[in-house]
Amino acid sequence: MQKVLITGFEPFDGERVNPSWEVVKQLNDLELGGAHIIARQLPCVFGEALTVLNAAIDEVQPAMVLAIGQAGGRTDITLERVAINVDDARIPDNQGQQPIDQAIVADGPAAYFSTLPIKAVVNAMREAGIPASVSQTAGTYVCNHVMYGLLHRLSGQQVVKGGFIHIPYLPEQAAQHPGAPSMAAQTVLFALEMAISIALQVEHDLKVVGGATH
């Protein structure tokens, strides 16, 4: 049976939980879409996050890698289209590192595009009543660092799909950030189960609008 590696992050920036790991850990050891799901937690630390991720890829030998991260303030589940080759941290990571204008991979390409069928996944989530969209930026913090590093690792390996999904705060987090949007863990879990199944099955993404004007 093929395997899917899915990752979430530890809490950061003073939060007590990270919704990505709170949801992702519930997928560990399940079977979805004919695949065995294996979940791993990544540290919110530049460099170390990729070390842990690469070790997990070596161990699991997955057919697909799906990284999940928190995007506090976003209103919906966002499928990231692109990762860029720069670390520019607005806040320090969990080990106090705050790289500014540093390349993730020296002499690497400026960007990598997700190899997931992002529009097909977004379309399915919306049809299921789950707010979702294509995102044109994964930021320049550890999430983008992981997405870029993942796609760099997978580049040239056409049989292994990879990409990144950002999710909103959980309601208990949003309660500490008045006015911030949130999404229930069970809704996110259902959405990620859909994303895994669809991404395993769909080889050619939908040709539908997913862009932005700004």
C-alpha cells in the first residue's frame, strides 16, 4: 500500500496549540484513498524543520507529502500555489532565529509550484460547504521555508506529489484574538481527508479561476 506523509507544526508565537498538528495527528495511521497516512510534527524552527521533514521522507518513502500550517487571520482553508526561495522572518522562530532576506537553498530557483491538484481540491471543498481558496503566497516564515524545501527535495521526482495547505485558527485560539476568524477542528479534518483522497486520484488539475487581483 502506498503511503502519504502529512505534517503539522508545533505551537509558535505564544500560542498554546497549533491547529495544524491538532488536526494532523488525528490522521495518523488511517487509510484514505487506498493509502496509509503517517503524521509527523515539525518544529517551528528554520533549518531544523527541513531536517525533520527530510528524515521522515527517508523513513516513510511516501507517494505524496502534504504539509499543513497555521495561518491566523485567514478566513478559509488555503491551498498554496507557490513557495519562494527566501526566509524573511517577521518574528523569531522557536529557537530565536530571525533570518532576513536569506535564500533557503543557495543558487536554488526563485520559486517552486505545488504539484498537488490545488484547484480540484479547492473546488471539492467548496462543493462540500467548506470555505477554501487558492493562495498565491505562503509567506516568508517557516511555512514557506518548509514548502520550498519540500518541493526542492521532490523536484525531478515526478512520482511523488507535494504541497502545502494553510488553515485558520481553531475557535479556542480565535477567542484570544478578538475579531479573528476560525474553523472547527472537525471541519478541517474532513477537508484534509478530502484533500488527500483527491490529490491521490487527480493527475491533471482543473482549469478554473483561482487567481487574485491583489
